[in-house]
Amino acid sequence: MNKTRLEIINKRGNKLCAYLELPANQKPHSYAIFAHCFTCNSTLAPVRNISRTLTSYGFGVVRFDFMGLGHSEGEFAESHFSGNIDDLISVSDYLGKHFKAPSLLVGHSLGGAAAIVAASQLENIKAVATIGAPASVSHAKRLFSEQVDLESKAPVEVKIEGRPFKIDAQFVKDFDKTDLLAIVKSLRKPLLIMHAPHDNSVGIENARELYHAAFHPKNFISLDGADHLLTNSKDSQYAGDMIGTWAKRYFGEAENEMLDTKGEQLVAHINVKEDKFTTSMQTRKHSLIADEPESFGGNDLGPAPYDFLSAALASCSVLTVKLYAERKGWDLQEVYAYITYSKKHSDDLMIDVEKPGNIDHLSKKLKLIGNLTEEQRIRLTEIAAKCPVHKTLTGNVVIETERMEAE
């Protein structure tokens, strides 16, 4: 994943802080824009997680701060919901001018409502995905309307989710200008509605209203067990995976080529400042994510490096056993390979080494299912120890490391 900071000027002349994230091969087949939730910003962990996950599906994703939020210029009191729509259109125009017009909008909470409205005004948008979106824009007023005198023009400080913001009566009234359900009814673009059944901020009934108002193609996915902000990283990764899978129907799959000058089998990339241990990996056709468990300081968004090592041994073992049994015409029906990596002392393994101590140890256990004789089972177990990956791990391996110049 490659991240670039962008500065986009909105219609009011304010600079919007934005980040463009690209797939590992830096060649997105399509572009998407992520609209964050009300009073949030683009650096919120769920926003980063979903954006990163979408890059693994070949999208270039722009996540940005609405005017007056995060690192974007302007006053929050002047942003208004209609201003959020303008910001989305400004980001879309910027992408169309400097890269490629976006075709997917993703919005979280009120950002989902903004994404729907913006999609109705942008011909280049082919599909929209919402997460925890309200069915009415005025739904957001409940957070602060009682703190504002609608007859006064003077701005006042209100508390929204425990944080202070300055707004005025016009800010509140702006929410009543948009009939979201009417816009959904006339949208006529693929719509994915995602919502947590026990969302305490925006109730699940909002998803029902949006779904019934929309015309097909439309889909609903339940984010069971998640909260409104998707604070559990597994929930935001799941949401990103579901959006990426759903979008394949409308954007297709482009063959992912490796970086032009590399020509290797696999590339791994980590953003040192943001990703902790989460590592994006790309082969010619497949995307993978490696991580460390939370107990080690990671986000546990994927298998750990040694899990991939064990996976290589396990998969190669079962494939080799399958091919051998088929060639012999034996009745092998299923194969399981159980692998555990650990460090064991040479004395415990009864291995005679020059300097006794802990060494790498891989335990491989096979379960063979089928109408097999004892002799056949013994032979298949022996064959599993002769698979190519097994031979590589136990043979003489040379790893050459060289530095490449940054592009």
C-alpha cells in the first residue's frame, strides 16, 4: 500500500487534508472516496482499516477531512451538511483532474448520507456503500439541537459526543433541507447498506428505511456485534472485505501486475508510521495481509509471518500427498496437515549439535481419510516429508538481500 498526502481546495477556498492510498502494485483499476462520520476525521482507525482493505481489492482510495475537521481548513460552524456534499464533489473533481474520476463512494454514518446525495449529483459514481447511515439527515440534529436557540444568529458552543464545537442556527436548519429517502428512491445506482443490529447511535431501523426506499440493485449486510464506530478492528476489516467483494460485480477484476522493475513473485509493504505490524502483500493475482496478534502489539488483521511459513508447509504437504495417491489410484478422500512452529532445545529433540541450544522446530501431523491400508498410510506420511517446501526448509537455503533505490 502506497500513501500520498493531498491538499484539495474546496468550493469555499479551504484546503482539505486528504490521503490517497494505492494498492501494492500502485495501479488501481478504480478510485473510491471515503466520507467519515459526523465530527470524526480521516485518521480514525476504522477509516484507515477500511481504506487499506479496499486497496487490496485494487482500489485507489481517498480518505479526507471535511472542512473544519481534522487537519482541513475552515470553521466547523460553516461546514453544514450541504458543505459536506460540496467537499465530496470537490474531491471527486480533483481526482478526475489529477488521476481518474472516482466510481465508488463509501460513507460512514452521516458521511454515508453525504455519499448518497453526492452520488446522485455525480455521473462518474457507479455505486455507493454506506455504514451505519441514518435514513434522515436531520437525525444528526438530536446531538445538539436542544443546545441551540434557532431564533438567534449568534454562534454558540455545543457539546457533541463530549467534544466542544461552535455552531449557529443556520447550521442546524441546513439539516432539514435534504430529503434523503427521496434521493435514495431516485438514485438508481447499486447501493450497499451495512449496519450493526445493536447500533446505539443510529438505530437499525434506519437501514430498513434506506433499503425499502432504494431500487435494485441493492444489498444489506449486517455488522453483527459491531458498534456504531466499528471500534473493534475486526469489524472494520470485515466491512472493508464485504465492500470489496460486493464491488467486484460492478467494477470487475483487473489483473494485478507486479511493480514494473521488480518481476518477483511477491511484494510486501508496511507503512511504518500508521500500520503497527499490518503488512500488505501482493502476488500477481492475489492480495494477502500479515500482522501480529494484539498481545504482541499488532492489530491481528491477518496471520503472523510464521503462520505463513507453516501454511506453506501445510499446503504443500497435502497437495503432494493428494497427487501421489491419485497417481497410485489409492482411495484417499481427504487430507489434513496440522503444523505448529516453536523453538525447542536441541537436548529435548535429542539432536547432536556443536553448540546445544534452542533451534527452530516445525511439528507436522497428518490425518488421512479414506479406505487405505496401513502400508499406504505409512507411505503417504513418508511422501508428505518429501514435498518441495519441506525439502526447502530442511535443505541448504541461500537468501540474498539487496537494497533497491526508492522511486
